[in-house]
Amino acid sequence: MTDESGKVLDHRAVGALWDENAEAWTTLTRLGYDKYRDHINTPAFMKMLPDVSGLRGLDVGCGEGHNTRLVAQRGARLTAIDIARHFVDYAQAREDQEPYGITYLHASAVELPFDDASFAFVMATMSMMDVPDQDRAIHEVARVLQPGGFFQFSILHPCFMTPRFKWVLDEAGQRVALECGDYFRTEQGTIEEWIFGSAPDELKERFAKFRIPRFFHTLSTWLNMLTAAGLAIEECAEPYASDESIAIYPSLAATRVIACFLHLRCRKPSR
Ligand SMILES: C[S@@+](CC[C@H](N)C(=O)[O-])C[C@H]1O[C@@H](n2cnc3c(N)ncnc32)[C@H](O)[C@@H]1O
């Protein structure tokens, strides 16, 4: 994939795009405007997460560290990496103010700077679909996992959040269905431009829209990449908003029309 100037979007170019997003993303998520994360994905991820107390874990694509801190609060000893240096700086600054014992590093999912079998678990929240070479990243995850260790991650749902999709609205403007296509157009990525819809206009105007690279695979490719790396699928979830969340944020009702997110936990076999 290339950007508008024809430059190939390898993992470092992806990191440069995320560096540009980091200030706005950190500000807006810390103010609570990532409703999908806070009301759907993170609660579902934490519910599915096995007991990690005392375990050495790795967070891949940690961003500003919100979910890393939540998992550290469950007693895990965490290392967290991100390809965007600015995100690592924001996460480290929070760690300096409020220590959770997390080690943050600027590094890439496709070349993890760790020895084989270094971690009892690896987590990745909404980051794996942003990595240009997911196959290589999944092999890296499997390499750094100890035998018997697990990999739990969340992504945009590959079957519905396809390269081409459009919400179908009813007369009241509610999202009631989804048109989606280009499901098999997987070799191409795309740069999506958006900003958190729930943020107030003055904040949306203060920041440029995020420019977010996404690389697509079909569901079967995702599952086959995991099994080819020697990982066995253990649990899956397709989380959506609760009645309580929809009562507060009605737009989250769209997450019940189709599955927007896919969460998977896989395990590396014991020796
Ligand atoms: C949508 S954000 C999610 C951040 C965080 N995990 C969360 O749930 O709030 C995706 C993150 O993946 C990171 N990322 C993308 N490609 C990466 C790579 N090759 N290696 C490490 N991190 C990467 C981005 O820099 C960004 O911080």
C-alpha cells in the first residue's frame, strides 16, 4: 500500500501517521470520547482476560497506555510497545506520575525486541489491524510467548468493517443495517480519516482528523494466520453495547446491528 504521495506504507510509515494522531488521540481518549473503547471493547476484553496476576505480559500497540494500565492493575508485570514514539512518551509520562511498574518501549510488532518465550501472555487492543504485515507480527507474538502462554487481541470485525461499508439509515436517521463490500480486497490497505464523533465541536475543530492506516484480511485469513503460527483458538467474542450504555449514548445502538468488533484468545501449546 502507498500513501497519496506514492510512499509505501510499511510499519515505520504507519508509525509516523500514528505519531501525528498521538496528541489528539491521547487528549480525546483521556477525556472519555472513545465510547467504543470505554463502553464496549475494554469491558469485553477485560471480561475475557484470564487471571494475569503475577504473570509477565506484553502489550503490542499500547497507544497512550490506557488498557496497559488496566491490565497492570490486575497484577500483571507488563512491558508495552508501540511503533509511534509520541504515544510511548505519553504513556511513559503517565507512568512517571502514577507508577504501575510498566516498562514502555518504542518498538514494532513485526520485530519484537525480546528473546523467544519471554512472556506468559501477549495482549493487543485494537492495534493488529493497523500493522501492515500481520502474518509476521503474529509469528513474532508466537515466538515471544512461553509454551502454554496466551495471546488475546481485539480488532475491527473483518466481516463487516470491510474496505467498503456504508450504514443504512431509517427515516429517523438511525443506523439499521450495513451495506458492505470488497471483502476479498485484502492486499490493499487504506488510510481512514475520522475523529471521535462524541467530542464537542470546539475540540473537533482544534485537532485535525486522525489519519489511520488499516490493512484488511478476510476472517479465514486471520484464523489461518493464527493457526499457521502454532496458536490454538481458545475463545472468541463479538461485543456490543449494553442497554445501560445505549441509554446514555444512543449512537452505540449501531453496534447491535452487526458485529463491529472481534476479540480472540489463542494459546501456544505447552511443550
Ligand atoms: C487504535 S490504536 C490502539 C491503542 C491502544 N491499544 C488502545 O486500545 O487504546 C492502535 C495502535 O497501534 C499502534 N501500532 C500500529 N502499528 C504498529 C506496529 N507495527 N507495532 C507496534 N504498534 C503499532 C499505533 O501506533 C497505535 O498506537
